[in-house]
Amino acid sequence: MEGPAHRPFHDLEHREETVRAFELRLTVHSIQPSIPLVSAWFDAFIPAFVPLFIAIDALALPPVILSLSEGLTVQQRRHMVHLAILTALLVGLVFLFFGKLILTLMGISVGSFAIAGGLILLIQSIRNMTIGRMIEAVKEEMVAIVPIGTPLLAGPATITTLLLLADQQSIKVVVIAFLANVLLAWTICLLSNRLLKIMGQGGLRAVSRVFSLLLASIAVNMILRGMDMVGIITLP
């Protein structure tokens, strides 16, 4: 049986355990309210990110970048990528906030925009297959803006997706999802330089013609979708 001298020690130990348990409960309760908030934000972010990821199609960009930048130095190619990403970012944000107003004021439908963008891509790809190059080495700024910046990155599909998402979700969530996709596309485009190091200039010239045919197919598909949007044809 414990004597009186031992009781204060055990009482103090009991109080310390009680305090620690109380502090632990406070920590758990402070964390729990933030979990539903993070989950709700994530549930809103994913439905905005995924459609934009599909519309931008960043994974298909390296072959196009290599095909369009044949003959450019690594520094020129990087400059072209930076300018293309900046162009896509500006075009996307402008259409996100003022897209409907711009199209209405100019009397332009999204389908018409798709047809025009597809024609530009088709001309560029045919030029590469016939004369061997799409651009001159001193004009990487031009091809960075059109067709890489728009309509490839910020084309009709991206613009349409942004306009639809703006009506369905918080504009803040849509902006963050778009910025995340642009950052991902920028990273993927910069990695195209590594492909050049692996393939070399000779290998790049060989596959450039194949990629130009692929680019022409993308352009035709864009034109057909645009014609379907304006009611000229009906796609299955």
C-alpha cells in the first residue's frame, strides 16, 4: 500500500497525461474541419482539370514542336516554346473572361474559329511536306504564336471548354485548372529538346515528314468539327 509521499507524484503524472490527451483532442478537432474543405476543393478541381487536359492535349505537343522547329537552334526552340506558352496563356485567359462578349461582338462562332484554325494547320503541314520546312530559322516567333500558341494550345477545343466550365464552376477553380494545364504543357514542350538530342538532326528530318502528315490529319479533324458546329455537315 502506497504511502502519502507517493500520492503527489502519481497525481502529477495523472494530470500530465490528462493534459496531453486534451491537447491531442484539440489537435484532431482542429484538423478535421479542414479535411472536408480540401476534399470539396479537390472534387471541384478535377472536373475542371481533366476536360482542359484533354482539350489542350499536351502529350501530343513534342512531335509537333519538333516538326515545326526543324532547323532552329536549341535556344531558338526554347524561345519559341516560351512564346507559344505565353500566347496560349493570354488567349485562354482573355477568352475565359471576355470570350462570349468577343464572339458576340464580332459575330464569330466557335465553329468558324475551328475551321480557320484547322486551315492554318493544314497549310503549315502541307508546306512542310512539299518544300521541306514550315518556317525560316529567323521566324520562330511567328510559328510560336500561330499555330502552336493558337490554335494548337489555345484552340477552339480549349476555348470552348473554358467557356463551358466558366458557366458550370467557380471562375477561381477554372483559372487554377487552366494554369496547371499550361504549366504542364510548358514542361512537356521543353522536354522535346531531349528528343532532339536522342534522335539527332538526321532523325528529326526523317520523322518530321511523318509528323507533318499527323499534323495535317489533326487539321482536317479540326475543320470537320468546325463544320459540324456551324451545321454544314453532321458527324456521327
